[in-house]
Amino acid sequence: MGIFQWQERSAATLQAGGVIGPDERLPWPQTGLMGVQHVIAMFGSTVLAPILMGFDPNLAVFMSGIGTLIFFIITGGKVPSYLGSSFAFISVVGAVTGYSGQGANPNIGLALGGIIACGLVYMLVGFLVQIIGTRWIERMMPPVVTGAVVAVIGLNLASIPVKNMASNNFEAWMQALTFVSVGLVAVFTRGMVQRLLILVGLIVASLLYGLFTNVLGWGKPVDLSGVINAAWFGVPHFHAPVFTAHAMVLIVPVVIILVAENLGHIKAVTAMTGKDMDQYMGRAFIGDGVATMVSASVGGTGVTTYSENIGVMAATRIYSTAVFFVAALLAVLLGFSPKFGALIQAIPLPVMGGVSIVVFGLIAIAGAKIWVDNKVDFSQNKNIIVAAITLILGTGNFTLLFGEFKLEGIGTATFGAIILYALLNLRERSDETQETRK
């Protein structure tokens, strides 16, 4: 079956409790509606990540569509995934560029060069996996390590919304109102509205912010003049990368996080579909790496497979790759609308800060979920020491200097977790060797 050939199934298949597999699709009108749903599901995070790094969110949405199409082609249309902006780059981009958290990033070129280098290493890891498989990754990064590293991403970023996205008491209260709104949507709604908790919560909080400021005069009013004056159609604004050794060395370690994310997502899709996706693992890494390089080469963010869209698949039981092909095309079309980009930029900063608190917290909890799902045994000193030290290194932004090079935060936590686990695991391997000899 070719890359653009899917076996058509009727909606009755779903109503009968059936599953639409990766190589199948619903009729095109229904496939199109599912594509819209996936665009909405990825929207909140794909837009939020570039804003927090000072990137153009409109370009990020555009390149998420391009990246998903690249991934689709390289995996032969076999792996259902959407590639959106990765949060794993936020801390290191801030360290490389000195970005303050507001407005456009004046040193974006430095970050882009580092992200391209990271994508290149990611692609090379994919080729290695194609040759020798994934067992070496699983030995180097067991669940105790990957869980700690993922948790650290959220914890390390916590200071951004708390310290930089609310300048007075009113804005701090608006942040609180925002994350409460998201929480209420998460708990008291059902179906697709609940799946879109970030987006719906953001819209509710933005409307309340407009009421309090533009109508009641309690704070800085929402300015929609940019949205009104923006054109409906236009070419995205591109940026050129700048390559420096310092930026590349600092950003490349993010590849460890990207590999861990993609590995987990592939295994999740395997479990949900009952189809062996492990055989496409190498190609998935290559596709993600190439997509990241292409995105950063014009000013976009690094990309990664999105758990938000995996959640939609789990809820709908539709795993058709045709849906993601359609979603990618829709994202590309949105990228050609400056009015859409202006609307994103008009979102009040305190509201975005409140959403950030939720998202970063969810990332931290995702790390803990990895421990729970894999039944990590914290009665073992090896595991509890690795997790404890990694969390504090990342949260406290522990920094090491190597001459003029500085490794901090997520970088020290990631390398620290891998090296520390390998060191503490030496005794267990030694005991296994002795048992074998007996």
C-alpha cells in the first residue's frame, strides 16, 4: 500500500466500537473534521512555546505543519503523530540568548543554530537505531532517568511565568484566575471541550481580562488594533540561524529529551493500536530530527511528537495517518495568515503566564507519571538518589563552568542523571557478573 493510500472505513465502524487503524481512514469529509480537531488540540502548546522563547508563534504553527509532513513522508505514512513546538528547548534557548521573556527575541539566530545542531544529532541517533535497535537507549535512559529529566523541564521553567509574566498584583491575580479557569474546564467539562482545556481556559480568561481592563479599567487594556490592521494573507517572517560552538554545545543535549519523548509516544501508539510501531522507531527519530532542522533553518522552533494529539487518538480511537496529513496542511494554511498571528500576539501576558503555570506543572507531573507507569522502585537507593539529585540540579539551575563554557539547569540535570545512574548501576552489574560466573 502506497504512502497516500488508505483503506476507507465507514463511520459505522466506529459506532460499532471498531478502531480506525493507521493505514485506514474515514471518508474524506470526516477525515477533514478530525484534522481540524487535531489542529485545535496542538494549537495551545505549539503557540505557547515560541512565545516563551521570543519566536514568532505564527511561523511556529506554519513549521509544525511542514514538520509533520516531513515526518509523514520519512515514516512512509505509517506512524500517526503530529509534530508541534517542543518545550524542552525553552530553558536552554533562554540561557543562550539571554531572553527576558517578553517580545521578540533579539538573539534568535544563536538559538536557531543550536537547534539545528540538535536536530542533526537527533537524526544521527535515528540512523543508529535503524542499524542496532533501541535497547541501548533504554539501558542508558531507564524510566527513573527519563522521568526525572522530563519533570525537571517543567520545574526549571517555573520561574518564567511566576517572575516575568506578572508585573503587579492585578496581573498576578489574573494569572491565578487563568489557571483556575483551566482547572475548572479540566474537571467540570467532558468530551472534546475537556481535551482542549488549555485553549478553552485561555479563551475564558482572556475574555474576563478584557472585561476587567477594557470595561472596568482595572489594568492594562487589551489592544486589538494589530489584529484589525493585519492582513488576512501574507508570507511568514523568516529568520536566519547563526552557528556558535557555545550555543550548539548547550542546546544539543536536548536531544536526550526528544528521544525519550518520541520513544514513549511510539510505545503508547503501539499499545493503543495493537500494531508494532517499534519497527519505525529509527525512521521516527530521523523524521523528527529533519523536521527540527528544517524548522529552525527559517526561524521556527524545534519540534517533537505531541502527547496532546495522542490523547485525541485515544479518545476517538481514530489512528489514521490521513488525519495528520490533513492537520498538517491546515496548519500550513494558518501560517499564511498575519491576522491569525496578530490575534495570538494580542493574548494578555498575565493570561499566558497563568496558562504557562499549568503547562509547566503538567510537564513536571508527566515525569512523575513515567515513574508510576513503569513501576520505578524507590525503595532502591540507586533510584531514589538519581531522582532526588536530578530534580534539585534542574530546579535550582545548578551550573558548571568548563573554561568559558557554561552548563546549567536542564543540561546539568540531564547529563547528571545519565552519568549518576550509570555510576550507581555498576554494583548491580558487578553482582550480575558474579552470579553468572557461579
